[in-house]
Amino acid sequence: QMRPALERLVVRPELISAMSVRYAVSQLDRPGARVALRAIAKAFPSSETRFATAAASLIKTALPRRVVWGAKDTINPKAEQPLYSFAEVDAIPDIGHLPHIEAPDLINARLTGFLADVV
């Protein structure tokens, strides 16, 4: 049951190894893990209002911001557009919800370049 859930997070399901599945299952047995996940799932539909409030406060700052986004994210597929209101968005084509897993070298290069520009 865990493998299909994890495979939804990526565009290329072959990235989900047997070890990844075992690790994810083991994390569910940690004290409080299932309760915390249920709370996150329950709160998720109402998070758009909180996101808008947080974005509005960020817009008022001079802090440099960049969001790296998987353009094929099926978990938060509609979230990309609101991000443009408060940050530079780097939407990576053919990447899902876990860009740091699907394209670690590309993500590191993009973030390193961003940090070099702001220092």
C-alpha cells in the first residue's frame, strides 16, 4: 500500500526503491506519527487561507525568495500560480512533488545559483 502512495510523489516511479518504501512504513510506527499525519491531512484543505496570509506578510519584506516547484506535482498541482505572487518561482518541467529527489543535481545548482546572487 505504501509504494503506490509514494509513487504519486514523483513523475518517474522507478525512483521509489524498496528501501524507500521500508523506511516510510517504519516511520509510521513512530509514536505520534499517524496522529500527526491525520492532523496535516485534516488541516490541508484550509491551508490556502493561511498561505495567503503568510504570502501577504512576505511581500512586505525585502527578503529574496525563490520557490522550486515540480511542474507536474500531482499533490499540490494548483499551488504553483499563487506562489508567483510573492516569490520567484522556478517550475521544473517533468518533475513532481519531490524535486530534490527527482533532480537533486539540478535543484542544488538552481538553489546554489540563487544563493550566490543574494550574497
